[in-house]
Amino acid sequence: MKLSLRFLMTTLLFYGSLLFAPHKIVMFFLCLVYFFVLWKIVRDFKQAMMVIYLTMTPIIVGKLFAIDLVSAQELAIAGRDFGIAADIMITVSDIIVGCMGIVLIAERVRGTLVYRKLPALEAALFLYAAGSIIATIFGSVRPEISFFHALIALRPMIIYYFFASPGSISLATAISVVAGWLFFETFIVAAQMLRGGSLGLVIEPIANYVSVDLSLEAGRLLRYGGTYMHANALAHALLVPVCMVLPVLFYPFEKKGKWFAACLFLGLLTLVLTMSRSSWLSLGVALIFCYYLAKRMWGYVFVLRVKLSVLERVIVSMALVALFMLMMPRLVSTLSTGGLYGSWETRAMLIEEYWRSFRMYPYFGVGLEMDVYHQYQQSLIYGDWDIDAPNRAVVLYFPEPVHNGFLRLMMQSGVVGAVPYFAVYGLLFGLAWKSMKQANTEPNRLLTVSFIGMFVAVGVNGFLQPILPDLPLFTALTMLYLPHKI
């Protein structure tokens, strides 16, 4: 497999161009230019759309307009003027997926639509979209808001049919593009460290939003969010490219391996600077799982294959020591969290409160992205500071959602919306597992076992953060990882 420096550099040039965009319209124009450059490189319209989708996935850029459907004024949240989980942005990425849907409809009309025959996955994807819409109609406390989020549930199904068609991009191309994610996010975080704020339009100034966070849990420790609205969201997203690029350390991908290993190392640095303990733990669990899985299945013992000079080894060793020193304050804070905010007791109370709300609305939930809003409405019944109220966790921890994305989804969409989500995630994992077992060469085995590690890392982090695995992205990558038509 040949990793492509051309795709890596083209992606980085595109990211860099967005930093100098003076207006959103210019940014949109640059996206069009990038798309036509990709079209010229791959010489295929659909493949160019696949590459630009992967490029746009991790970044909050290219916003055309924003819809603030639940204002901070309504929720009366001091210091959180951008609202809670309600800043619905219609992005270039969404436009790309919409165009993919139009292409699929056109191919269907012409009778040329061909896709992998995976009936169980197709049924689960349909039920996920239908379940989200049904839950919104029958269960949402604010249907006019949740319906926009429910429509997003159509994306995995569109992505499946589009990426499963013949002539898809190569896995090497996808890895080359996501390596650019790691390099770019490192650059943005470095700029935040130097400037203390946003850079260009890569991070849009949403009211009083500040792109760095002073953690209340570890002596006001600085945390960096990159192009994401929260450091934990960046850390969660970084787990995907880190796992995908990881094999470059253990297989000599020609002389290009050093370039991609550098992107990986910079991505790990950024992951540390997010100060997200749950992501560190999730990546550690995934690496241990991959190590024992590869050893049990093929007798592999991972050995570093990237050849470094003496100077490079010294630099890497010093950087590893620096990374460990940066991690220490956050690790220490795990044992001595200050105040009610972030304490184990308060988070346990919040989990209990979410379970109580789920039992109140078990079938259709309270609405997508409406969990915190529902908790706020409930708190008004008992008064703002009645800590003896059944929902005392709300007033102690508000406005944070529960730090368990799967439980949060169950409360939002009930059984009707959550069960199909779990089914899709499980079926994608099963396809990845089957792909790994069919891999018969060393690079393919390393790639697929790291892909399994990605599922494990993001899944574990989903239990520790209010962030779920990105189903559209996971669907696209699974189609790329499958070795042949099933």
C-alpha cells in the first residue's frame, strides 16, 4: 500500500488557505477550488466527493450560517452565551452529503446504482434514521429543534450507499488525508497557545466563546480545543486519525513513513494538550487490546520500523518526557477534583438523574439534543437551589450533560432511536472484525487491527464523555476497509 504525500500536502494546503479567508463566502469558494483540484487528481467526480468529505469531517470551518435555536438567555447560563448543544451549523460537509444523496438518486433513476449487499446493515441504517425522526415527532419537548438533528440521522445511510459503490477511493488515500487532520490540529493548538485565542475563521467567534478552557478541576489548567468547541470534543475526534495512522510506526511504508510518523506524533502531542483524561484512557485500552489481539491471532509482536537518526531519537525522547510532564497535573487532578464541578459524586448523581428521566420517557425520549434543556425545565419545578429535590444533580452540575454518550442518547431518543444506533455500531464493528480476519498480508493486518482499535477507543470514550462515535464517518471508513465485495 502506497501512502500518498500528494494527498497529504494538498489537504494541508487547503486547510492553510482557510486561515486567510476574510469571509465565509470566500471560504466556500476555497472549498470549491479544493474540490476541483481533487477532481483533477483522482479524475473521478465521486472519488473527489469522498476525499473532500473526509477532509471536512474534523473541522468547524466552512460555516454558511448558524441557527441558535436555544439561546443562552432562555436558559440563563452565565458565561455560556453560545447555548448548549443547540448551535446547529449547516456546514460544507452537510452540503457534500446532500450532493451525495442527489448523485445516488440520479444513479438510481438511471439504473446504475450498485452497492454492497449488506441487508442487515442497510436495515439498521434505515431504522436508525426512521427511529430518530419518529422519536422527534412523538417524544421531543421541542420538536422544531430536534427535527433538524433527526434529519442528520439520514447521513449514515447516504454515506453507506455512496462509499460502498464500485470505484471507491483507496484506503491509502483515506489515511493520507486523515494524517493531515493531525498535523493541522497541532498547528491550530500551537497557534492558540501562542495567541491565546482563535485563528482566522477556522474557529468562529461564537459570542463570547473562548477557544481555550481553564479547567476548574485541576488548578485552572489550560486546555486547548483546536478547531472544536471543547477540548474533550477535539480529543474524542483525534482518536480516529491517531488509530488510523498508527501502523506507520510498525511497517516500513517506504521513505514516506517518516512524514506520516511525524503527523502521528504531532497528533499525540495535541491529544495530550487537550487534557482529556478519558481519551488518554480510551487510547491506552485500545492499544493494549490491539497488542494482545495481534499477538493471539497472528503471533505478532509490535516492533518500531521507523528508522531514526541519533539526533531524531534524542528529539523524540525529549518530547516523550515533555508529554509525560504535561500529563501529570491532569492525572493528579483525577484523585483530587476540586469542588462540586467534575467530582465523582456529582457525576454519579447526574447519571442517576438521566436514568430517572429515561424511565420517565423510555420509548421516544425527550428529543435529540434536548437532554440539558429538559433538565433545566425540570429544575424550575423545584427551584434553582433546592438540593434536596429529586433532580438535585441538575442544579449542582448544570449546564453539563451526563458524561456517558450512550446513556445520553437513550434519554434523548428513547428505545426507538437508541437501539438502531447500537445495532449500526455493532454491525460496523462486526464488518471490521471480518475484514481483519480476512487480511492476509502484514500491512493489511496492521491496518485492520488498528481499525478495530479505533472502534474500541471511541466506544470506551463514549462511555466517559457525552460524545458518541460519528456513525457517518465510521460507515465510510468501514466501507473502505472491507477487502472485497461481500
